[in-house]
Amino acid sequence: MNLVNVAIAGATGYSGEELIRLLIRHPGIELVCVTSRGSAGHRLEEVFPRFQGHKYSELKFAASDPSEIIAAGAQVAFLALPHGAAAPFAEALLETGVRVIDLSADFRIKDAAVYREFYGEEHPAPALLRESVYGIPELYRAELRKAQLVASAGCYPTSVILPLHPLLAARLIDPASIVVTSLSGVSGAGKNVAAEYLYVECNENARPYGVPKHRHLAEIEQELSAAAGERVVINFTPHLIPVTRGILTTIYAMPKTGVTPQALNEALEEAYGEEIFIRLQGEKGSVELKNVAHSNFLDIAWRHDPRTGRIILMSAEDNLVKGAAGQAVQNLNVMCGWAEPTAL
Amino acid sequence: MNLVNVAIAGATGYSGEELIRLLIRHPGIELVCVTSRGSAGHRLEEVFPRFQGHKYSELKFAASDPSEIIAAGAQVAFLALPHGAAAPFAEALLETGVRVIDLSADFRIKDAAVYREFYGEEHPAPALLRESVYGIPELYRAELRKAQLVASAGCYPTSVILPLHPLLAARLIDPASIVVTSLSGVSGAGKNVAAEYLYVECNENARPYGVPKHRHLAEIEQELSAAAGERVVINFTPHLIPVTRGILTTIYAMPKTGVTPQALNEALEEAYGEEIFIRLQGEKGSVELKNVAHSNFLDIAWRHDPRTGRIILMSAEDNLVKGAAGQAVQNLNVMCGWAEPTAL
Amino acid sequence: MNLVNVAIAGATGYSGEELIRLLIRHPGIELVCVTSRGSAGHRLEEVFPRFQGHKYSELKFAASDPSEIIAAGAQVAFLALPHGAAAPFAEALLETGVRVIDLSADFRIKDAAVYREFYGEEHPAPALLRESVYGIPELYRAELRKAQLVASAGCYPTSVILPLHPLLAARLIDPASIVVTSLSGVSGAGKNVAAEYLYVECNENARPYGVPKHRHLAEIEQELSAAAGERVVINFTPHLIPVTRGILTTIYAMPKTGVTPQALNEALEEAYGEEIFIRLQGEKGSVELKNVAHSNFLDIAWRHDPRTGRIILMSAEDNLVKGAAGQAVQNLNVMCGWAEPTAL
Amino acid sequence: MNLVNVAIAGATGYSGEELIRLLIRHPGIELVCVTSRGSAGHRLEEVFPRFQGHKYSELKFAASDPSEIIAAGAQVAFLALPHGAAAPFAEALLETGVRVIDLSADFRIKDAAVYREFYGEEHPAPALLRESVYGIPELYRAELRKAQLVASAGCYPTSVILPLHPLLAARLIDPASIVVTSLSGVSGAGKNVAAEYLYVECNENARPYGVPKHRHLAEIEQELSAAAGERVVINFTPHLIPVTRGILTTIYAMPKTGVTPQALNEALEEAYGEEIFIRLQGEKGSVELKNVAHSNFLDIAWRHDPRTGRIILMSAEDNLVKGAAGQAVQNLNVMCGWAEPTAL
């Protein structure tokens, strides 16, 4: 197959590093450019000794500027940049015809007012919001095929939206009853050099944070509302736990009157029974981080509690793979017409 | 003060070890007997090298039999035994006038039918259920003072019951709306030599378990129902996370119509404002495991979500201290009329 | 290429699981049989939920008997069995022409008397010792190509032998001066359900063990002696540290009179400069576990201390990959004439 | 007893926090001042929520200036400051008669030239070097009693010097043969907000560092030389491992001709048999971090290897207690004539 030239902007963070790990073994692409604010001029293997002896180990980081990506002849660019920083890259790249897969939050929220509410600033490029496609292939595969701008979904949102989407779409559960607790590994905070992410502060520790209005609620509720055909507002509490990788999500919801647990299961089966990267564990199965670590799988199990009537949905993913770089590569594969598991 | 002779049955598990750690520095007691099935005849410092050079390091483990405790002249006995094994000890000890602080589940459930439902077997000593006192001093201090048999509360239950009790007692929240997620360190499983608790299986992993009907629900719902004056049934999902110590609990509940967040806070303040071991962090504060590790504190913080109307209560404790051995010693202090923080 | 039928005996341990992970993506083989004492009759994905959705996920474990492997038509068998258990499998398999790659210690020691000294029992199949090839491709590539029985090297030995071999072979260091300290992750103990490997016992802990005569000394000294052309006896102290994967080794040795640090470096470069899986970090570089985790690389760095005259060699590997399953697959690739990095 | 007024300079680092933890339960002192560059004006419980509900929780941090300590009426000051920053504090405090226990490296090295060699700068107060006492009570108890300036020993040095001191003093081992490997928890790096100490970088990782000339060699060799009566130069390699607390040290040395292992053991027994905080585990015992965590004990075990002739000494301590704050409090107790275990 004809190689597609690919670039990564912001390749020194954890998502960028994971993108490199995956793209090294991708037979359809040529990595032509990696950018970095702090490491420009250095070789990949200097910044990441783990990549010594691998393809691209001698590739040098370019300055953090879209012109570098364009000059390198990239046809697709991954943006692994902080929110706010990605939008100007996207604008410049799209203008010259480079397709963009953005891993930041910049193009996930369709409504600029919601972006302002949750991110506390004006959206930097509101005109692009209409054309961006929310990057979960299991939900937007058709749109992704021809997308120029993909807003690859967030780590928590992927783990929350996928279990709930079919149940809301089939009107099987009461949207107002949804309560979500998630546990995330520390890499979810990015390579953030702050005291709270030091080893000594995270080890033998755990804590809830961002209560009650974590930023990821914006995209979670946007997608759940789209599924339900009505405005959905939920509780969502993220917790930091001492693992490097992984998100574990536990969801409570009340089925609508007369809805059986089997109906819920059938909705999940119908939606995801053929999906490669969603593994339905059903009513007997379980989810745990170790089963999805370093993979692009999202595992889903569920239980019905006859005592309270609620259904409990549990999901597990690797936040750096299905929750970030893996899903971005899955999006790339859909955009380029390749088999979805390529390099995953 | 006159020393009280104390024994520990089952002193080689994690709760037993923690009891020893605390009792070593207790000025009011003399540890006269420790029992063990597997280590009888061995000195304390042989089984626990960490206790070398400490008081009692040369004390020898006795066989696991109540007669050993009686022969040693114990006036109070802690039972750190598996459920089912504690009841016969309690019966034999109480008969000879030894006061019993049981850390197992054997005497926590007042209703033998509920015990059977959750533990799958007949209660071994139903006659004693009436006289046992549920061992959370903040709730049953008066009864504990003269108790002969104390059922020291479970680790999860302590972290769930204490935040909810005043709100239910004051009829401020809707009992049917309660949903609880807890995260526990691996010592919560006891010194259970099973593959699932191996380092390699727990490290870099996390998982929900016991869904939807964990055994601790029995005592949680019993105490919440007592507080609410009506039968309370809730959802509770425990999760295993890779820390040695600590329980972090996140609770969702809907205030009753017209109840303000301030009213909820006042109920917490009124109930626990003077309590030494409950630290109210309020609406701005936070909870995390590192703040309570190795201490007998339970920290409680809360948030109100105006978008959904729910209140979110968060609590943190050390499962081996406030969730087990520390609370047992606190119970001892109440029973003996000592200052509650003694040795804590 | 023509697929080679492969079997794994003892596929439920950590090395067996890692072999499966690697062989799933090996284009030259067909996995036709996996055996297990405890899980016979169960599908791979039942025992290892992480392998759901992967090739071979429906393969059923056969009973732990060489006849199962022969009946399945295997041409090569990996033995991931405890020492002592592997030998009878090897005998039976070799007799019918199945090539064997043994990951246990059974065929690593050429001298049955040394085996007895270190393992405390008679060697179960001494006649096979002559024909087995010690499985480190960087040292025995030619012999491995036609080997029928490969004794894949141990985890510690690989990390100790490879840095020292060229220096001893070139007579650059004094054998009597060698002192080695190694740190190993807990998976190095295998899936050993014993109290000392529980999460709570290993977390926030570290300890030396097997001092001063760990079993791996037998093969370490055998290979160092072969390199040096004289009997080499060393000190080697393994330590258990709380990581799942990885071995970090620090070696001290005194260069012979007149030998410069540069001569030592040249010997390493000459021996390994062209090796794919040995990455020489030189005098300025460093080694750490994260750079080799989940890979088949062995990293080597060194320093010279002009104050004492000693050289310090440091190596890092993933004990389950280059220290076990990865090296076994590398051996397979050599045996079958495939590119060494295949599936690695 | 009459309370002694105590201050801590630099109380927000890990050693400072540990000092607070210990001094809270010290019956002989009153903590009158804590200083901080970044947290001046804040209450102790704001900076360390774990200290809520404890004595001193409302104490406010003063600015980082010796005049604050003097104004508060301190009679003894602990300096938990970076090296270089402690010396000016010590000068100002000693001038007004405040006794100083410095936890930094500033007054450990008696020879200003050695300080310059290892720390790369001129010593800031060379005149004070003569009067400072090296703060290991087991070695300098008599001098400590009347010391005005104590240089509390470093974490690694304590774990290396104590096992070797009696053997060198009795001329039982060859100084040139000494090789030391140490493993340290991450808190040993202090509250250093740098990328290399992030959770994600340290978890599932381990690495040697500071090879071959770590700064602590200066004080290690100074004290070993003093013991041996000749200049001792050794190899010492520290390793970072993923635990919060603890140092594990493994030492190799060759006994002098004719010296038996029993003679070595007797030297250890004679030196430390009566010491409260040194626990000799002998030839059969073992050391591990969990046995000394949160305590002021240093455990020492040893083995003789008849194959190489070397002795292997192993020690374990909590780097924040016996390796820092605990030893500093032990020094305080000696200086004030109190029982050494007070508050420990």
C-alpha cells in the first residue's frame, strides 16, 4: 500500500510517546515529523531511550510550529497538544489540506458556549467546530471516513459514553438516574511536572478530584444527549489511583419501567457484538485494568441489582491506548480505509 | 491506672498485627495472650520481625483456643478471627466474664435471617445477637461503656455509615437515592494467600468486585435503616486498588425537597463537630488516603452539584485503623472509661 | 513461509503467558497445543481474559502430558515448567523428534554434580546434558541453529553473563574481583501462591534473598568460566523489589593491570556492536527498567572509577522477555532460520 | 521535665514533615517555630492536612529567616534545608546560643577541600567545621551530649557506616575490598518537583544513579577512614526503587587473613549489642524494608561466603527516620539528656 506521511505535534508527552510506540509498527504510514517545544533538535532516541534500536529512532524533533509539519510533507497530523494550543495548529494544517486528528479537547465540544462554560475561555476557532467529527469509531465510523478534522475522544468520556450510548439510544434507561465513578491512572494527568503528581504524593494514595464538574462532563453529556435525544445531565466523579495506566469506570442507572436486564444486554450486543475493540463480558464476566493494559480494548460487564432495580455497568480501558493514542490510530485507520486493528 | 489484662485471638492476620502495634503503646493494658493456629509456640518477634525490640516481643503465641485466653487471666479479648470462627470464642469467653471486642462480622447483624442471607449459613450463636453492641463509638458510645460483647464495625461500613448517618437521622436525604462506590487497599482482604492477591496480580491493576451484593451491605443497611427509621436499600460497589492501606468512599444522594446544602452541612457539624476522630473537611476541603494513613481519623468532605441536585459525600480512612484495629482500641477505651485517643 | 507447529507446556505461569503474548503475533508459527495441570479443558481466554479477541483465544488447554504435545503435531515445544518437571517432557518429546526449548533450569548446567550441588537432587536426565545448547543467541548462535534441545538461559544469568562475557573472554578483568548485585521484579518468582509474594508483603518493601548461594550462580559461573578459560567464582546477591517486571544488575570488577577503560569498551563494542537486542549505552549512558519493559532488549552501560580502579557494569532487561519468553522466541527464530526480531 | 523550645527550619520538605510527626508526641519539647519559604503565613494543618486534629496544627509557618527562630525563643533548631542554605542559618543561630541540629550536608565533612571536591563549591562556613559533631549517636554519643552544632548523618551514610564501623575499627576487614550497593525509596530525593520523580517515571522502574561518585561518599569515607585509622576509598552505587520510604544496603568486604566470621560477628555484638536502635539479625536473620518502615531501627544481618571468602553485610532503615528525622530526634534526646527512645 502507498505510505501515508504522518506527523505528531507535541510528541514528548505521554500520549505522544504512545502514538510513537504504535506508529512504529504501522505498515501504512511513514512518520515524517515530530514536534516539541522543549526537545527540538534532539533525536527521538535521546528523548526516549526506550526507542533506541527501533524505526524512527534517529528522527529529530522539529520546532513546535505547523509550518514544520507542512514542510515535512505530512498528509495526516496527530495533535497531542494541550487544549487551546491545538486549535491554531489545526487551522493552519487544514488550510493546506493536511488532515488532522486532534487528541486535545479543542474540537470535541460542538457548542462554543459549552466550551466557554467548562474551559473558562472563548473557543479559539469556533468556525471549525461544525466540521469536526467526534473520534469514537464505534459511534461515528461513517463520518470519520471522510473527515478532515477529527476530535479524538477523551479518556474518561470513551469509558463512560460507550457503555451508555446504546442504552440511551434505545430509551432503556432513565437519563436522570445516571451516576458515574471513574478511577484513572496517573498518566491521565499528562507529563505534568507538579508536586501532586510526584511519586511520593501518589504512591499509597488515592483521591477524588474535579468534583462535581470535571471538564470531561462537557463531552460526555454532549454525546449522551445526542444518544438520548434529550438533554442528559449526570454526576461523574473521577478518582486518581496509583497505577500508571488504565481507567476503570462504574456506572449506575435505573432502567425505565418494564425494561428487563435482558433487553439492556441485547442493546449492548446489537451495538457492539461485531466490534473488534469492544469486548462484552456480559452479566457473569468482569473487568479489570490488567486485561486491557497496553491494548486498544474496552471491556464492558454489567450486573442488575434486583434489590434497588439499578443496573451497574463497568468498563475498563487503557487510558493511553483506547483512551488516547490507540483510539487516535483507530481513527486514522478508518480515515484511510485500512483495517481497524492495523498497528493496534 | 490499674492495668487491664488483654488478649488477642488470631493475632497473625493484618488486623491482629495492627492491634499489636497499637497496644504496644497503650499505657492502660497488659497484653497477656496472643493466639494463633499456625504460629503457636513462636515468639511475637519471630512471626513479626518488625516488633523486635518492642514491648511484648518475647510473648509466645498460644494455641487458638478460648481456654488459653481465660487461663492467661485476660479481662478483655479482641477477636481477630474469620467470621464463623469468632462466635464460639465469644461464647466461651463471655461465660467466664471476659469482655469481648469482636472484629469479625459474627455479631454485627442483629437479625439472624439477614446473616443467613448474606453469609450463606446459619448464625452460630443467635442468642448473643441481642446483647452485642455495634462498635462505632461515635454512634453507640453510651451502650459501649457497659457492653460485654462489642461487634467492632467493618472497614467499608465505617466509611459509609458515618457520613450518611446524621443526614438520614435528620431526614435530609432520600434513602432510595443512595449510591456508594468504595476503593479499598489490598490489606482489606486479610492475609489471604490466594492467587488474586499476589503482588503481580494486584500491581498496576484495579477492579470492582462483589457486585451488586457485597456482604458488608448487611451491616451498612442495618445501620442506615436504624438512622432513617425506615428500611434503606442501597447500591454499594467496592473496588480493589493497589495500595496496602486505605478506604476511599464516594457517596451520591439526593436531598429531600427544600433541603439546602447548608442544612446537610449543619447536620454533619452537629453530629461530629466535637468528635476527635472525625475530621470534617466541609464543602471546600478534600479527602485522600495519605492524610489518614496509619491514623484513626475518618475524613469527610462534601460537594453539592446544582446541575443534578445531588450531594456527593467523600470519606477516607485507614482500613486497618479506623476500619479495624484502631476502632477496636477506641471501643476498648470507651469500655474502660479511658480517654478515647489513648494509644491512637 | 511454511508454518511451524508449536506447543507450550505449562502455559499458565508468567513465562507461559508471556510466550503466548509473543507467539500470537509470530507469522511463522501455528500454536497447536498449550498444556496445564490446573486448567486443562479450559479455553485460553477463560484463563487469561486479556487474550479475548486475539488469535488462539479459543484454544483449549490440554492435560500436562508430553503425549498431548506429540498428538497435536507440534514440531517445537517450549517447556515453561518448574525445574525437575521439564526433564521428563524433554526426554519424551526429543524421542519423537520434537525440538525442545526449555525455559527451566533442567538442562542449563552441563555438569550433573553441579546440578546436584545447587538443586539438591540428582539430575533427572543426565544423558541429555551433553546435547543441550545454552540458550543465549548472542553467545551460541551457531550451535542453536541445529539444536534439538535448547536450555534457554535464566533471567538473572542473562543480565550478568552478557556484560561480563566479552571482558572475561579477552582476559581484561580479574575474575576473582567480580561482585554482582541484582534487583528483580516479583514476576521473577513465578506465579508462586505463597504469603511472601502477596501484594501487601511486597509493596513498600525490598529485600535481599538467596545469600550467598542463589541457584542461578551455577549457570552464571559455568558460562563465565567458559568465557574466562578458568574457573570463575563470584558473589551474586539478588534483591526483590516492588515492580512486576524487570531485572537491574550492577557488576563490579577490577581490570587487569594496564587495561584501560577504553579497552573494556572496545571489547563490548566488538562483541555486541552488531547485535539487535543488546543496546550499548557506553560510559555516558544509563540503564533503567522502563527503557526495556515489555521488550527483548538488554541495555548495558558502564563507568570507570579512577579512585578505586574498578569498573562498574550496569544492565537492564525485562525478566519475562529477554530474561525468559522473549529470549526463548529469539532462540526459536535462530533454530528455524528466521529473522531474530520476528515477533519481538 | 522542663520543656525545651524547639524550631524547625524548612519544615515543608519530607524530612521536615517527618520531624513534625515525631515531635508532636515528644513530651520534652514545645515546638515554637516552623519556617518555610513558600508557605509562610499558612497554618501547619493547611500545608499538611494529615496533621489536622494534632497538637501544633494551628501553628503558622514563619518566614525562612533565622531571626524568626530566635524571636520565637527556640533553644534548639532543626535545619531541614538544602545544603548550602543551612550554613548561614547555623551561623546566626549559634551566635545567639541556639543549639543546632542540621540535617543537611553542610557540616558533615570535616575537610573543606573534600566538601569542595564533592559539592563543587567553597564551604560557606569553614570555621564551624571543627566544632560540629557528626550525628550518629551510636558512634559519637559522648560528643553529642555537649554539642552546640550537630551534623545529623545522611540517609545512605547511616546505613553504610554503622555495619562497617566496628569491623574496620577492629581491623578485621580489608578496606580496599569494600563494595556497597544501596537501594533507596523516592522520598530520599526530597520533595523535588522534577520530571524524573513523577509517579509515572518512578513506578515500575528502577535505576542506578550517581555512579561512581555520589556526594554521600564524602561522609561515608570520612567516617570509615576514622574507624580504620587509614584512608578508606570504596565503591558505592545508589539505586532508586519504587517505594516511598526505606534504604536497603548490601556490602561486600574481604576479611583479613585469619579472621573468622565469628570474629566479625563478635565485633558487631560488642559494638551494638546494647544499642536500642540497632537490631542485629546475625548470620541467620534477614533484613527487609517492611520491618523498619516508620521506625528508628537499623537492622543488620550478615553472611559469609566460603566460596569467595567475602562477608556480605545487609542493612535496612527507614530513610526518613533513622536516615533523617528520627536520628535527628535521637540526637536531640542525647543532647538534652533524655532517654534516647523518647518520641521514637
